[in-house]
Amino acid sequence: MATLPVEYLRTTRLFREKIGDVEIISFEVPVHKYFSRNEIPYLATALDVDFRKMENLITDMKYGRVAVEKLWAYRMDADIIRENKKVLLPDLASNPVDGEVDEFEDAKVLKIHVGPLKEYVRVFVRPRQGFREVVVYRKPPHPAFVRYVAYL
């Protein structure tokens, strides 16, 4: 009896968020293992990979070829045991975005501005032995961390 391969790339819901007097469109990030299609621009930009190639790398995981792995997505204003609050990140395709890159000796930091919200999302990329660690941090309200490991 054959089993169907698991699809790791999924379409998730979009949300309208009001932050002060600014309205942004955000998407829901799966807690672990699975990826939202809206996460691809974050990963592709952080790892300097083409969008289509990143999408193919994640899709190939259903055949056992792991290139990028999501370890966890955690919302910092939630109690991890009692509450299950959604992790939301701004959609880079639906919002006006701008950014800066800071390069350090052993790391790279991408500062993403969403409209008038300066440095609203930060992406940290750090090379390790055999892989690269990517951490996405979203500022309050609804602060969150998403951690990935990329074997590229």
C-alpha cells in the first residue's frame, strides 16, 4: 500500500493587523515542520537564493531531501503550555517594504521596514559548521521568533 508524500509547503490565512495607525497584512506561520508560501521571500532573501529554487528545495523535502528545516515558531506573548496563539509575520508581497543589511564578521542582519514601521522585522543569519541558522524576529505587538536551519 503506497502512501502519499507529505506536502511541506502550504497556503496559510492572511490577516489585517492594525499597529498604531498603520494597517498591514500578515500571514500565519505554521508552528514547526511545515512552511507557509509567504515564508519563501524571507528565506530566499536571507540565504541569497532565488525564490523558485527555495520553493523547489522545500517541495523536495517530501522525497527526503532536506535543505531547509523549520525548528519552531514561537509567539513571545503566549504561554507555551496553556495558550496557542498564532505567529504572524508581515507579508512581504502585500505590504510596502524596504530594508537594510548589516554585515558582521560572523553574521548578517536584515532589517525590514514595513511601511512607516522601521525595523519591524529583523532576520538574523549566522553560519555554523555545516549549516546556516536563520532567525526571524518580529517586534511588538505580537512579538515572535521563527527559527530555521539551512543546509545550503
